[in-house]
Amino acid sequence: MTARLVLVGCGHMGYAMLAGWVGSGRIAAGDIVVVEPNDAFRDRAAALGCITASGADGLPADIAPEIVVTAVKPQAIRDVLADYARFGNGATTFVSIAAGTSVATFESLLGENTPVIRCMPNIPAAIGKGMMVVYANAHVGAEARRFVADLLAASGEVASIDDEKLMDAVTAVSGSGPGYVFHFIEALTAAARTAGLPAETAARLAVQTVYGAAVMAAESGEEPGVLRQQVTSYKGTTAAALDVLMGEERLTRLLIEAVEAARKRSIELGS
């Protein structure tokens, strides 16, 4: 059977990436086999035109995929990989999006010569605005690197690192980061309601303000600090608020603490 890619797991992140690949035309749906035990998740992959299977035992004996993407929870990765050992130590490149799971884990389970790319995406990949960071071992060929980078680009921005140890920091910043931003929106909405605004208006102001500021930061070419200074009039309203947020570096210290907690948890998940 001819199939360029096998996607193992089609939950929220797996499906978000799959929809981006197919929707962008970077790979034909018929060239993808999705392995997913959940009926509803498998059905939505089939609706995109992908070939589906409920388990690894449903894959044809003669299948030889270029890429196997594992989109399963870190706690399950060892059990799952055992079913794909026949593709190890060969031409198949494995791509992992399991937080905290090292390349060495894949090599120990699939063979030390297995090409492995470790990727940390985030949930905005679902709308093509994600941040994907990759690390590849020495066995990954140039063609596979280009193909995987092109696939990932369908879901947002792609960056690479040369030191795998930095992946825990990547996980803590961009992988978990959307959760921090969502909570900030929650908090800003609550503050707006406390200030007297109706609930619907408060929510709308909070979301659009964060969205607009993020787009401006991305597209203006200016450093965030410069933009902050530009909107802060001397002894104005923004200055009064920033005195609270920036006093004693409150927000910065809080985020450093939060990112460090996430980084440590990423390390724990990989041990």
C-alpha cells in the first residue's frame, strides 16, 4: 500500500494539524492513514478523505510510510510506539508532538538509527496561527526535514532548535502559553465587569484588545517594549495601570515562575 504519512492519534491537536495539511494542499488526504481508536475522531478524519484504521493492526503489511506522526499523550507513548517498531531503523521518519518525550525514548523503542523529529506545537495550530518548534536527530535526511517543515507551516510559524534540552522551555512558553493568554483574557474580562461594564461588552473588549495588540506586535516590526512606551502617556491612564503591573516587576516575576513550573513539569513527563 502507498501512503506517505501515518498519523497516530487524531484528537484535538492531531486533527487540527491534519486539517491544516489537507486544507492547504500540502499533502493529499488519500496519502494519509489515520490510526485512531475513537470512532468519532476517526470518522472526522475519514470525512476529510483520509484512510483510517482503529489500530496499528489495521495497517496493511506492505505499508512503508515516509512519515509517522505520533499525536498521543506522553503517558501513552511507550505503549503506542511498540506497535510501530517495524518502521524503526529504516527510511521512515517519526515525528513526535508528545510533550516531554525525548528523542532518546523513540530511539530506545524503535532503534538507535531511527530518524526522529520532535515537535512542540500549540493549540492555535487549529486556526493556522500556531507556533511549532522542532528538533531533529542526526538520522533525519534533508528531504524529510523539508517535507515535515512544509507540513507544519500549514498550521502556523515554524522554528528549529539545535539543543534538545531547550524543548522543555519551548513547551513552557509556546506550548502552554495559549493557556496563560486565555487566562489573561478571563482576568481582563473580570476586571472590566468589576469596573461596571456589562458581561458581553466586557468579554468583547478583552478579547479584541488582546487580539489587536498581538497582531500589532507581530506586524509592526517594533519591539513590544517600544509599543508599550508609545501607548503610555506621561501620568496617563495606561501609566497608572502599568505602575501596578510593572511595580516590583510583578507580572514579569509571576510569568517567570509560571514558565519555570511548566518547564519542570515537562521534564517530569519525560522521565
